[in-house]
Amino acid sequence: MNSKSSRKRRHCENDSKVGSIIMAALDKMERNQCWLSRQVKMTNSYIYQIVKGHRRPSYVTVIAISTIIGVDKDILWNAVQEEWSEKNNGVDNS
């Protein structure tokens, strides 16, 4: 059995919208959150919190992540805006 396939992460229902986009891209690249955190020079915990929707990344962070994972920054940023707008009952605090 291939060790990579046995450890492949499946998308979790608890992932945020942004997290689902990030994890889909990482899965496609056969990479994980730890790898991403090293690439963008952020802690594993911070990336995990973004994926789970507990932290709202800044636009600069979105650009860094999107560049590394090959996702258009506007798609990722729009997901951030939409998700946090919903969390704040339609109040945009950006």
C-alpha cells in the first residue's frame, strides 16, 4: 500500500468555505497543512484555524496562500468575504 494514499486527507465537513478550497488544492498537490504553513512562513496552528474558519486571513495572507496553492486570489478572497459576512449576519467588518 502506498503510504501517501493511506495518509491522504479527506475534506472534512467542519472545514470552512475557505478551508475547503485550500484543502482541495493541497490534496491535488499531494501536500498538507504543515507544508503550506512552511511555505507561507506561518504556524501550523494559524493555517489550521483558517481552514476551520476560526480565523479570518488578511488579504496579504490570502495572496500568499493562493500563490502557493495555485488558486486565484480573488476566488479565495471572495470565499473569505462571503464566509465572514455570513458569520456576522451580513455585517461586513473588513
